[in-house]
Amino acid sequence: MIAADRCTGRFAPSPSGPLHFGSLLAALASFVDARARSGRWLVRMEDLDPPREMPGADSLILATLEKHALHWDGTVLYQHSCHARYREILADLSARGLAYRCACSRARLATLGHVYDGYCRTHSPPAGQTCALRLQLPDQVVQFEDRIQGWQQQNLAKGGDCVIHRKDGLFAYQLAVVVDDIDQGVTDIVRGSDILESTGQQIYLGGLLGAGKQQYAHIPVVLGADGLKLSKQNHAPALDDTRPSSNLCRALETLRQNPPGGLDNETPETVLKWAVTHWDITAIPGVNSVTA
Ligand code: GLU
């Protein structure tokens, strides 16, 4: 474990495809925000879900980051190398009575409209049955100040107890993101606002696992012409690696950082240097989405 005494940001892509403009925004914002405070910036590959991944996407993503001069500190952490650690945490949460096995079928879950009713809290599945593991969430409101979205109050009970280990054996994002942010000493989480709603649960789980102080900033997600979030799943176009400075300037404009005209003719290093010197997180629009 790394001591969380120095500002540490991170970019945590899932290797389901090459980087698109929306993910560049998250990479750039987290990088500049950390570097503006002389902090560390880490890259973590969230390869938890092999069926949804694209072979070779990790190398493409890392090459694109390098082309854009988004150089990370240390080595890239791959979540597939952390399974033993996740198992240890799951065993700990179960032993503390904070997580429980759930055998509810998809059909039953569908009738609940995606808000789990806690049935297996009181109806333990028989030993040996293949189960998911759920985190028992109290009826409690988590409050935090998001550096872009402002004051947040999230009711943990609203979404029902979340899955932290899936029935198919895969570890849930909600578990891995919290464990790794703690273990990597991440202090500053800057990412897309599509994850804002899950943050209360992550803060709660982090508290159970002894997380230090962490700040959050959720940037707007980028919508394509079809009004949907740019994502690898809906085949957002890959970034053109031959135009890194122009991509970076466009991203800075989207983040309302007002890069001067002509900066896109400079090297990506120069663009980033300008961005770090002039970084103003308060200028980022506090809306949930912007159009590409
Ligand atoms: N892996 C997530 C994604 O690609 C990001 C998770 C995070 O930043 O917490 O959307």
C-alpha cells in the first residue's frame, strides 16, 4: 500500500476499445489536475470483464496516451493482477457481516426494477450454491462536495445492496475501484459524471476499508450527434493520434479552459504545460453532458 500523503490522480480506462474523445477528456482532466499540484498521475487498466474487452485495446490506449504526452508515473496496474487482493477483501467483508451471498435469479431481479430488495439478507442460500456477493448498504445518506458538481447527498438505500462479486465469478467494478484507489494511494478522483451516482456507495465501502481522504470531481460526459454518451460500446470514433495537439486543445475548450489560438500548432508537451499552468477546475461546466 502507498501512503496517501501526496496528491495522486489516476485515469482508469476499461480496455474495451481505443480511446475516444470522451475518454481523452477524463485522461486530460485527471492528468492536469494532478500535475497542477505537482502530484502523481497513475494509469490503471480496469480489465475486470474479459467478455466486454477488445484484445490489444490496452496497448492502443497506452500508445494514444503517450502520443498525447500524457505520461504516467510508475507502471500501469492491471486489475487482473489484483484478484487475490479482491478475494481477501471479500472474505474480510463477509467475516465482518457486511456482505452476504445472494442467489436471486435474473428473472427475479428483473421484477424488482433493478433495486434489490435485500431478500437474501434474511434468506441465506444453501452452502455450495453459486452466488453473487452483495454489500449490505445501510439506510444512510452519504454527503460529499464534488469539486465540479457541488454538494451531493446520496441515499445508499435507494439503489439496493450492490453486487461486489458477480455470480459468474467476475469481480464487480464497484469493489475493484475502491480497493485499488486505496491501495494505490489515490487522493483525487477526476472522471466522467456517469459515475457520480455510484460515488456514495464507493465512499461508504471506502470507509469500511479504511480509505484516507479522497476528493472527487466529475466532469461532463461527451455526447455524440445521436445524443448518446460517447463510449467504446457504441463505437465512438477512435482519436486521431496524428493530431494530438489539436485533440488536446479541443478537449481543453470543452473543459472551458480557454486555450489561446494557435496553441494547437505547438507540441503536445507545450499544450499540456500551458494547461497545467492555467488549470481552473471551477471553469468546467457543472452540467452532466456536453456535445462533441
Ligand atoms: N473504468 C471506468 C470507465 O472506463 C472508469 C472508472 C473510474 O474512473 O472510476 O468508465
